[in-house]
Amino acid sequence: MKTDHTVREQFPLPQDLNVLVTVVLKGSFVAAASTLGQSPAYVSKRIGILEQTLGCRLLHRTTRSLGLTREGEIVFEGAQLLLSDLDELVDTLSSARQQPRGQLHVCSSFGFGRAHVAPMLAALAQRYPQLEARFEVFDRVVDIVGEGFDLEIRVGDDLPEQHICKQLVHNRRVLCATPGYLAEHGVPTSLDDLRQHHCLTLKERNSIQGSWQLDRDGESSVTIKVTGPLSSNSGEIVLQWALLGRGIMLRSLWDIQHLLDSGELQQVLPEYGQSANVWAVYPQRLATSGRLRACVEFMAEQFQALSLR
């Protein structure tokens, strides 16, 4: 019994393996501490305990960089597998479909994430009190596996082939401007007319600045160069400029349908638009994770409900 007890004491704690994985994915002790909701001192202490438990050095640390030792690479890969297996075990034992539990790491784009995904995650946490959602927003393409995300909520049909993608709801972007702007500058009757207008352009993620890719009635696609005195990487700012009568914008119906209904904005060239479907993107099958399945199904319900309003 004594020998068995001694061996068991050498097993690393899951919490310490999780700290190591977080440090590697985030690239620093400070960033890992912020993600874990702990102090850098706590992260340093847990890494030290893990190295002592395993009897080897796991990280090369300097004032400017952090990297894995050869042993650290082995432990990092094993830790990811072990933590994934533990997560699946917890899902299986906790009647995951009815009461999902554990942490879910979700990401999305800035504007859409803030306006739509964040409120839905708040509602998700209220429905499932044992589920913890960690949400981050970006204005760039995200490597969801390499950066440790379980789920990305993405707008648009430019989807990664290596992941599973589930459409949550159909959506489109349309061209529009205020009636005042159109009264002053004229209503465009063709795509070529847009070249003579002030077009409010948005640089988001991997989109091309000053270029709109539009389809006609959902079929053939055409790319048109547009110009204007105002551009931004924030959709909210572009919408603000449009409402001030500064030009024509390409905007999702999610954000402006009520403005079109009220007459504050007027759609132009209605036969042209851009697909802006909402997708859930994830690296594993829903059947393997109860909390991921619960989140995706909940968001599909929420988006469908919004589309019917």
C-alpha cells in the first residue's frame, strides 16, 4: 500500500496540466493568468509544482519569450489529450444534454459578437447554471484549435474545410443609405453608379478594403471596387456614418431591418446583396461533447426565433 500511495503522489493534477496548456496557448504567464482568472504568481506556482511532480523542466523562459522544452512538448500534447478525455468523461456522467457542465470557450467577431452572441451566451448560462462560457471577440481570422476554442460563431460563407460547420440561420447584407443622402446624390440604378457615390467601407477580418463582392438574386457573383472618404474596421461606426447621411453602406439585415421598416434607411439596388449566413464552427462532433451540443442547439433556437420577429 505504501508503494502504491507513493506512485499516486507523482501523478500531475488536472488543474496544473490545464495551467500549462493555457500558458502555451496564450504565450505568457500574464495572459494565461488573465484567462484563468488568477494571478501570474499563481500560474508560476502551479507550473513549478507540475515540474516538480514530473521531475523535469517544461518551459524555457526569458524576459522576451517563452517556449517548451523537449519534455514540455511531450507533456503539452499529453495534457491536451488527458484534459479532453476528462471533459468527455464529465459530460458522459452528468446527463450532459439536460444539465451540461464545465467550461466552453467561444469566439466571434467584434461587432456581431458584442451585439448578438454575448446576449445569447448570457441566456445560455442562465438556462444551464453549471455551464461556464468564456467569450472572446476578434477582428481577425482565428485558429480555433491552436488558440484553444471550442466554438466560433461566424458570419459569412467563407468556412474552414477542416472543421464542422452548422448553419444557425440564413442572413444577408444589403446596400442602403438614408433618404436624405439619396435625395442629394441620386439613387443608383446599376453597380457602375456606385463608383460615383460615397461608399462607406468596412475592413473586417480577411475582407478586402474598398471591394464589395455582391451576388445578384443569390446567384452570379461580381466584385466591384468602391471608394469614399470614410472607412472603418467597426460596423457600428459605418452604420453611424450612414445614418448621418454620409454615404451608401453594405450592412447585415440583422442590424438594419428595423431601420428599413421605419424609413430611416432605404435599400438600393435590391437585386444585389451578399450572403451573411450565421454559422457555428467547431473542431469535434457534437455527439462527443454535451456542453458544446447544448450551446449550438441553444444558439440555433435563439437565432431562428430572432429571424421570425
